[in-house]
Amino acid sequence: MHVVIRHYKGSTKLIDELVDRRKDVEELIRGVDGFVAYYLVKTADGGASVSVFQTEENLGGVAAGPPEIIEGQTVIDFT
């Protein structure tokens, strides 16, 4: 599994827009080959997304600003 965490610090407007367009976001994300799961977390100063795919994926150009990105292979999986 490949996991990408995107931290959108200072982007509460972006997170709110993603929530408002939930169906569009779901259609886009589920259309990516190898999709497993997607989570969006709203924080006090923006938010973060966690994307899980079978293999490495790239949705470049989708975000409104450059997020901090943390990614790698899962090493423990309790599902």
C-alpha cells in the first residue's frame, strides 16, 4: 500500500470547499487506479488528507496550494 498525507496549513477555505464538493472529490479520487481509501481531516488552521492506494499515485494540479507532503509504504496495517 502507498499512503500520502497532505497537510494544508492555513487553508481552511480549501478544506471547506472540498467538503462542499464532496461528491466531485469522491468521483475524482475513486477514478484513480489502485484507490483504497481517502480521508479528509479539518483542523483549526486548515486540514490534512490521507490517501491510500495500492501503488504510488499522482494527482498533481488538483490542490489550490502546495501542501506539506508525507508519503511512504505502509509497514503496519490493522484493518
